[in-house]
Amino acid sequence: MIFFATYECFPDKKEQAQSFFANMSADQISNEVPPNVTLLARYHDVPNGTGITILETDDQEAMTAWTLGWATMCHFPIIKPMLDDDGARALIKKMEAAAG
């Protein structure tokens, strides 16, 4: 499954979180998410300490564990499953068929 998540740094932890992220090594970045979670994209609104991530996983517990790794500096107010075009079209067709 693909998940869309937003993050917000706590105002009093924004500089700490950004410094921590900016100074992560390439190895830390590549090992940041659990092996059964794929980080597809991450985009940052640096001045406001917010951003989005797109993750792929079938293991919601592993994804939640990853978010908890950031819990002292930020939170993830929105985490929701998403579908790509093919998945969305297939679901809409099933819904239409069920509605008759």
C-alpha cells in the first residue's frame, strides 16, 4: 500500500529537527526507514518546518515505528492510504458495479 503522510515539527524543536536531518549521513538516510517500508518521496517546507512523505508498505506497524522515531521533534497529523491511477480506477469501477 502507498501512504501519504504530512509532518510538522514542534515549534520549539524545529531547529533541532532540521539540524538533525541536515546532518544525517548517507548511510543514516538509506537506513532510516525499516526494511519493509519504502520511502518513495519526501518534500519539505523548510521555513515552516513541515512537509510530506510518500511511503509504500504492507506493514503499518513498521511505518508507525518509523514515525515514532521522529516523535520527540515532530508529529505526523495526517497518514492516509492512497491509490495510484490504476488502483483508483479499479476501485471506482467496483463501487459503480456494486451500486448497480
